[in-house]
Amino acid sequence: MRFNLSNIKIVGLLLAILHGITSMAGAQSNAPRIQRLQPAPALEQSVKDSEIKPMANSLTPKRQVRSKSLPKSFVQLSNTLQPGEVYLKQGKVNEAQTYFESKIAKMDSPVLKLQTEVLWADSLSRAARVQKDNATLVEQAKEKYLSVLPKVKGNLRLNTYNNYGTLLLRQDKAQEALTVLQEVEKNYARSSEPASHARYLYNLARASEKTGDLKSAKNYYRDAARKDKQFLPASRAWFRVSLKQEVNEGLIREAVSLLEEMLNQNNLTAAKKTYQLIFNQEAWVRQERFDRLLISFAQYMTATKLSPAKLEESWEFKVLNELIQKKVPVHKVAVEILSIYNDRVEFPITFQPGSHNEYFVKTLMGFSHGHRSSVLSALAKVAGDGFYADLQLPDKALERYALAWTLDNNNTEAALFAANLLLDKASDSGSENPYIVDLTGAFDNLISSLFNFKGRAYQSNDLENIFRLHLILGSIYEKQKKWGPSRSAQSAIFQFKHAIRTHEKLKYKKPETVGSVIGIRVSLAKAYEGAEQYKNSLLSYVDAIDEAVNEGEIEFAKDTLSNLDRLSPQVNLKPVDRRRLENLKKRLQSM
């Protein structure tokens, strides 16, 4: 017997994962999802993105930086004055001058006149860039900026100083740019607009780097990357400058922090390029604390769902294997990470917390033991998926699922898959795995481990894990057809009922973490039906249908309702319940 990882046939669990509490596996839930990204532009090309520009219509969505803190009138003007910039980009300088001067002459507000002059300066700067920094346009832009800088105030002042600094940087006048940008540094520190602040910090970093102050440049690039996590040029520049400095533990710690932010933002392309850059630095890989980056790299492997079937042809395997061959100080950590993918390594199926620590002595060293266990657990789960789905090696998959659970009891999805495989293998006498001599004992250990973890969750009032564990135990007993009795913890009815009750508490305390429990209600209804408690079964189906209608799952509600005729003759409903059922039928008929 086999189960499909993409469809475990446990409706309640899948709906809970997809629509309810999305974190089924502790550390794995923090791992970025795969997202296809276009290749990042070269660093020198990203300079153009550092100019803050409110003219939304003249920017592609990818480059649009529209500061919400700029005056509304300024943003509106930027849209109406675009013809002037078009003239400039076409080389029609005189026409542009006539256009802007006529607009200024017609305005009776000093504020609007000044804003138009600022936009004129910005247009000159951008037009100069389009024309490969045309000297005439550059000089006109500088003259215009110098005339407006003493007059502008508030956020428009920040915007204008940053754009003038961008122009100076393009002219390689780094010291002059640095002086201009530093003029508003304290004001920008109080700015609440992350995107514009990040681009200002990026320009400040570029100016510092060009003047030889690499330490300040590194810090400004880092701060820019943290202000706007989507602004990839900043994080790439941070790494580029960092590689020019002598590596130390603090630098490695900063690198790990920025990489984890990339992973959390699903910027896997940027993360890949950064890892490749770092692994090519001999001074970095020979650091004693490079193990921090290897743990981060394991998170990346989890995020990309690297399968054992594709390991040996992957670049991830090549860089880890190279570290092993070089015998760098942390090469044993690389060995331990790769052991998860090695089908010749047999991990015992014990489901006892800590029972696998001896396999990861070097990796689990240090103060971040819990975090590292979670990272390895998530990676083991991904490896198990690959062994099962891609290589058709269920024994190896089971070992990895058991490993994932024992490394981190929050990885309840791994526990579920392990339980499914154990139940399937219980009827498969052909297994030759020496570690599965007593399938009943292994399964009992898992169940006991799940109950123990659930007990600890109740003690700490950890509602999310209480919900997950009731759901998993209910799903296991559902597969075993252990429907009741209702008051027995070793029954599907008991576990699904308590899962729904816990969901109600979560809904009240943490509404953002929960979603639909339609599938769990259906599973509870089936369990009641299996236990021949037909009235409770019918009422649970009605609850599921009611919730489905309220959530717009009309087809599901209709299909479920059409199958209730088999129960109706066996059930004598109270008038109130009968009316509720009839009202649902009428609602569905009108839909």
C-alpha cells in the first residue's frame, strides 16, 4: 500500500494545513517557498533604482518607488508635468524650458511653483541619465537643484537631497555627494517610509564606499537591506563590500541574518548567488564559525525542496563536497548535513527525542541547539519526501520522517507521514529494513511520543500545537478505523472533537492563524457514522455544510447534502435541527 504525499486522503488535515494554521512543521513553516525570480540586475545597473521618483506612470512596476510621505500636490504635479520630461529625453531642451517656465508662470501658489521647480530638476537629472549623462543636462540639473535645495522643507527636502546626491554620484563626485546626503541623515532617521529611506541609505553607502570608508559603507548597505527587504541591490552590495574586509565572527553573523531575511522573503535567486559568492571565499570557509552559514545553507536546501534524486548533480552538493574534500574546520558539519540525503546511512526509527543527536554532534554544538535541530528536522522532512516520491524508497523516507520528528517535535507533518508509512507497512511483510523488525513497537512509540508532546502542549497552553496534535492523532485513528468510543482518547471521534474545540479557542485568541475546519467536521461526521452514532454523524455533516455555505464552498455543500439521504431514515432529529437542515436545503436550492 502507498500514500501520495500530495494527497494523503485525510481531508480534514489537508484543509487545516491549506486554510487554517499554516505552520505544520515548526522550522519548516519559516522556510521560504520557492518563487521564480528574474535574474537580479548587475550592481552598477541598480544605481538608477536609488533615485526616489514619485512619477508612477513613467516607471515600470518593478522600479516604482512612490513615497506616501511626499506632499499629495507634488505627486499630482509629477503626473501632469510629464510632457516636460518627454521633451528633455528627446533632446528638446528649449521646448522643455519653455514648458516648465510657462507652468510656473501660471501658478499662483508659491508652494506649487517650488514643487514644479523640483520636478524640473528631477526631470533634467533623469533625462541626462537616459542620454548617457549629457553634460549640458547635467549642469542644468545641478543648477536647478542648487536653486531649490535652500527652499524645500519636510519630506520633499529629503527626497530632493537624495536625488541630487544620486546625480553627483553618477558624476563620480563622491565626496560632494556624501556632504549633500549627510545634510539630511538625521531627518531620514526619523522617516517612516522604508522604501525611500532604504534608497537614501543605499546612496549614502555608495558615497561612503567611493570615498574609501568601507566600514560605514557596509553598515549603510546592511541598514538599507533591512529597511526594505525587497531592495536586493543593498544586500548584494553589503556582501560585495564585506568580502573586501577581514572576515570575523561578527561579519558571519551579519551575513546569516541577511541571508535568512532573503529566505523569509522568498528571494531564492538572490540567496543562491550570495551563497555561491561566499563559498568561493577561502578565508570565509576556513572560519571556525562558518558552521553558522552551513546551517543557513541547510535552510536554503529546505526552501528549494532539494530531492535526494537530484542531489549529486546539484551545485549544493558540489560546494558541500568541496568543503569536505578540503577538510576545512567545519567540514564535519557538511558531512552531517549530507548524511540526511545518503541512502547508505540508516537512521533508527525510535521516535524518542534526542535519540539521533549522536548523528549530528558537530552540527548541534553551540547555544543555538534548538534552532539547529529545527533546521535539520525540516531538511529531513524534505529528504523523506524525495526518497518516497522520486526514488520510491519508502523505508528511507520513513527513517527521515522519524528523524525529523525526533529532532523537532513541532514537525508534526513529518510525524503524520511517518504514521502513514508505518500503517501501510504493517500489512507489507516484504520489508527487509533491519530497523523495522517490530512495526507495532515503532508505531506505538510514535503514538506515545505524540501523546506526550500533546500533554506538554496542554501544560503550556500551546493552542496551535494542541490543535495540530489532535488533528494528527484523529487522522491516524481514522485510517485505522478506530472510530470510538467517544470518550476514549484512542479514537477518531475524541481527537477530531477536541481539534474543533481547540480551533474555536484559537479563533477567539489568534484569529489570524486559523481558517476553515470544514474538512475536520466531515472527518468527525464519518467517524460518528463508523461508530454507528448516526444522529451525531448527521449533525456534524450539517455543521460542515453550514460552514461550507458561509465560506462560499457551494459545490462541496451540495455534494455533501446529496449524500445525507442514507442517514436521514435512521435519525429522528429534534424539530430545531430538522428546521436547520431544511433551511440549508432551501438556501442551496436558490444558489
